[in-house]
Amino acid sequence: MASPDTSGHFVLTRRAFMKAALAAGGAVALPITAAGREILADLGLASTSSAGPTPLPGGPYFLGNRYKTAAALCDRIIPADVLGPGAAAAGAVNYIDLFLSAFQTGTPSPLAAGLVSTTPIYLHGRFSGRWAFGDPDTGQPGPTPSPDDFETNGVIQFLDLSPAQSLAWYLRLYGTTPSTMPPWVTSKATWVKQVESTGGATGSPATIPGAQNLRAGYQQGLAAFDDWSEQNFHTPFSGASQPEQDALLLLASNPLLGAASQNGLPGLPAPLPNPVPPPAAAALFGVMVLHTIQGTYCLPEYNGLSDKALSGQVTWASVGWDGDSVPLGNAIYFDGPGSSGPGQGENAGFGGAPGNSDKVFVPRGTAVEYRPTSTPGENPVAATLGNFSALIDALEKAGAIVKTLAQS
């Protein structure tokens, strides 16, 4: 809980902060800047350095010599702190490298390395093997372990994609036009033919709406971050200090700050030789924030990691999530003793009966939840001004807000 200290301010504990954020209906995001680090320190949540990730077997697959740049960006977007490990420990950069390597042929590729079963887009289900089947009487793990459908003999199992899914994801990653479609996209796709026919009298190929070319965005954006860091600090982004990296991220997140930063940024001498972010770096920043969050808190198999050591559990616990608790954390239909239904009578199978195959019986049982799939914490409380007073004071100290007293 939040409690007053001797100066009259509130001390905001980790649990109170998380409860307030959850009660407010969303996540509370702190700035990833030097000022943001000071705020975290004031709250007792100062970031700590973390060991850098290593490429997956046979990798990096797509990132190549920009792997360190991408890893450093991920680490500063979600740094390690006392709440738990950050993006580096979770291997978020490998999530990005694996995802961007989809449909990549030759070597290096995750398929050639024997890491994945097929194109790494959708992980196979149903069960991860991290939880046993639940005991319906206690809601706790039972004696029967669930199978591991996510991984077989060290090979992470992904789903095969339909031609339409393959085409959609290929366009998102490669931004290609119909004239350069890969061989697995056949002429059976009617809408592809229709788009091809819109090239006009000039005969120029038509671009399919929605194509993004994320791979090119990463290649250009990571190179731009390195060049920009060289201009300002005479080192690639991965070699810059944490305050220097944070300064570039702050500017990339809001290019308008460049013109206002001539007097310097927190923790850095003034002025920066080039405070204006390159367009490619500014364009990549928002994409990398999303992918870093996904890579930090996703199932570890999406990062190319084995689940044998429950590698995601510590990261998940830092945000108050239990993880993928299926089959324990799920609701099942139950019509046995104690339910409102007739037991295993006509409800069994929900289908037809001998001699009356068209009859469908109406279920009369109940749904029993073995265990919630996610618990935000016991007895969440509504957020109050007291919960956020320490945060408000720190924001004022950092110059982000100005508090005023009401005039009577």
C-alpha cells in the first residue's frame, strides 16, 4: 500500500503501483529517458544493466551485423529493473530476428538450422507442457502432465500456413508486388489477378494494398540509428552509453523535440551535433516498441527458446501474469455430480443417438473454471491521488509537469 513518509510524501510500493495501474484500466508507461530513469530511481525501481542476448543457433538469420544494434534498442525500450528482467534477458531481439526471417530461404535461416518446423508465424497448440491437467476438486495441478505441443525433440512447432495466410504475411514482411511473388503463391488467388490487372495501360506492376516491407524498414532504420549515433557520439548505437542511447530514443519518439533540444538533454552535454532523427530511425522506433513488448512478454518459443526451464515465468511474473496456464487455467463443460445437469445421460457427446441421428441434445451442465488464466493481484483497489503522489512529485521534479495550488 501507499504510506506517508516523514516528509509528508507517499511511498509508492511496487504492489501499490501495479494495483493502481491495473485499477486504472491500463498500463502506466514511464518515459524511457534519463528523466524517466530518475523517476524510476525515486520510486525504488531503478534500472540495472543486464547481460546481452546471444543469437539463436545458426543465427542471426535476418539481422546479421545489425543484431547488436537491435539488441541494444530492445534493451533500452524495456530495461531490466527490480521488477524483473527486461527485453535483453527475455531474448526479445531473437523474437524480431526469427519473425523477420519468415519465408527466408538458404542459410542462415531457422529452417536450415533445424530450429523450427515450418514458417515461424503461428505457434502450434494446444498445450505448452508447462502445466499439468487440473484437479477439478482443488483447482490446482493434478497428477497427469499435459503434452508439449509447442516443441518436439528441440524443434519448435509452428503451424503450416494456407496460401492466403502465406501471401498476407509475405506482403507484410517483404512488401513485394504480384510480379515478384514467390513460387508458392499460385495463380489460383483471384484477387491477386484482379490487383495485377490494375497496373494500367503503362503495364507497370500494381502494388497490393497493405504491403509493408517490414524487413526493409528494419534494415534502413537500424542503419540510420548507427549512423546517427556515430554523428553524435562517435560510436554505433550499441557502443553508446545508456544516457546517450536514451537521448536518441527520446528524440526518435518525437522528432519535434530536435528543434527544442539545442540547450541539451538530461544527463548529456549541450548541444548535440545532430539532434534531428533520420526519417528511417523515427519510422522504425514505433515498430520496434511494439515488437519489443511482444518479444519480451510472449511465449518463449516465439523467441526460439526452449520451455524446459520455464524461461518465461520470471518475465511474466514481473508484470503480474501467470503465463500460459492452459490446461489448468481454462473453463470446461462439466455435467457430472454436483452440476445442474443429468450427469452422463443424454448430454454425452452433444450429438445424435442410435436410431435418431438427427437429434441434438441440449447441454444442461455447467462450466467449471479450473483456474483463472491471469490474475491481476488479490483485491485490486481503485486508483487514488495518494497512489500516484510519488509519481506526480517525480514528474514535477523532472520538469514534466507543473503543480499549482488552488486559489481560495
